Amino acid sequence: MVRKLYTKDDYFRMANQANEENKKLIKVQEERQVSYEVYEYEKKTIQVPIYNDDGEIIDYQTIEVDDLDKPIMVDEIDPKTGETIKVHKHHTEYRTEIVEYLEIVDYSEEEKRQQLDSLYLTKRDVLSELYKDKGITPESIKNLIGGNELGLIEFEYANNYYRGNPLINQLGEALGYTTEELDTLFKTKKLEE
């Protein structure tokens, strides 16, 4: 069984923080050595009172000390007999537990590239920015594409241009733009001035 070291509130708080920092939230699982104390009891059974609706004791039930949900951590008095149930720390044991916790980490370079490549702009956004930046017209781009019929179809009939499309890199290079400038265009809808 995996023990989670976070709550739902922790998860949502950290997810928001990761988004604000443009990072990702991951769940990490690892094995840890956990120590716990083993207790033994001088007396093996106790008498637990049974109450009526008025809160009065009407009887006692005998319970094995080892069957309690949690160990008795201090000496307790048996309510029926008045005897002290002595608790002795017997020894410390160790067990391996799988724990899960949350961590905010940076995206890998490959993940950052995938995010950028999934960005898109409308045809109008790209063409108007190219015209504003260098006076590049749709006709001049068609001339660059030349006899590449598939490239002409992609350029002419696409509703959106995706950053990851190889045609964008080829045209960008032919028009004198660097990879970084094209990335900026797709992130901000503007070319740096």
C-alpha cells in the first residue's frame, strides 16, 4: 500500500503554484524505512464499559489489549478492577513503506519543445505580423515556396499555422528569421522589435 504524504488541498495548491511558475507537478513514489515502537502489556485483557443512552455504565466487555485499534501509550487503569495496565516499550522495529509525495519540477527541454511545437496562430496573425515586421506579402511567400505543391496547399489553405510544422521553419529561415524569433512569434503573437 502507498502512503500519501499530501492532501487534496496540498495537491491543488501546488498545482496552481506549478502553473504560475510554468513548471509541472509530479507525484514521486519511493521506499522509506519507517521505525515504530512495539509495546507489550503486563495485562492482556481489559474491561471496557458499555453505556446506556443516559451515559450510565450498565455492563463491561472484555477486550484483548492486542486487538485495540491503537496501543495504550501510557499506563491506564482498568475501570472494572481498578488495576493498572502497565505498558512497556518492548523494542523498536523497522519496516519499509512506499510513500508518495508531490514535487514541482522544470519541464525537460524535449517537453518544452513539444509545448512550443503545439502552439498555433491564425493565418491572419502570421501574415499581418510578417508584413508589419519586414513588409513580407503572401505573394512573396508563395514565390519562396515555388514548385512545392504540397507546401503551397499547406500555406494557402491552412486555417492555422502550427509552430511544429516543418514548413514554418523552412519559410522562417528563408525569410531571415531565427528559431528563437519564430518561437517568440508563436508565444506572443509578435516579433521582437
